[in-house]
Amino acid sequence: MALISTAAVKKCVTCEFWNGARVASPTGREVKYKLRPTDGDTGICSNGSSIKKGKPVRGGDSGCTKWTKWSSLK
């Protein structure tokens, strides 16, 4: 099962530094990602200044203070 999150929501899935599986909508206003860890909703945070750096985080996690909007989103 997949979830859709709007680009305005500060979650890991909408962050530039989250490297999990996701797809931006054609309009760039939404992002689609997997719901469960077994489906692949986990990605590694690559933000060097984040407390989550190098750690696996779920797409639905509520970002952090180092959140930056994913460049594929508007």
C-alpha cells in the first residue's frame, strides 16, 4: 500500500536528504511512498548536520530541524 503526502508537509519523505523510495507527482505538489517497512518505506538520512544522519528513518517520520524540501517538489 502507498501513501501520498503533500509537498507542504515536513516529513522525511518530502526532505531532500531522505533517500528512500518515493515518486513525485507530475505537478510536484505531492509525493507517493510506501506505507510499511516491509514495503520499503525506510531510507537513510544523508544530511550531515542532522541528528538522523546515516540512520534509517521511515518516510512518514516528522522531519527534523534540518529539513529541506526535496528539489523534485514545488
